[in-house]
Amino acid sequence: MSWFQKSFSLKAQSRGSYLITSEITSNLPEIGDYKVGLLNLFIQHTSCALSLNENW
């Protein structure tokens, strides 16, 4: 079993819903090595929410 930890920032945007998959994968190229795993995202902002949805 292996794991890694990395910190990065996303650009600030106005209110709305945004796809951040490409930003996550570009900042974490290591996840391409995993077939099964768990990703924990910690968002340090008081008014930010994260919604996980399947993108069809």
C-alpha cells in the first residue's frame, strides 16, 4: 500500500458550480498510477462547498 500528500491552490472564482477535474489531475499526476484509491480534499475556506457528481 502506498500514499502521498500534496498541497496546491485553485484559482478563486465567483459563485457557481465548476468542474475542477482537470485542475485536480494536472496538480496530481501521480493519481494516474492508481487503479483504486481514495482522494481526500481539504478546502480551507468558510463559504466553499464541494459536490461530487458523476460527469456524463
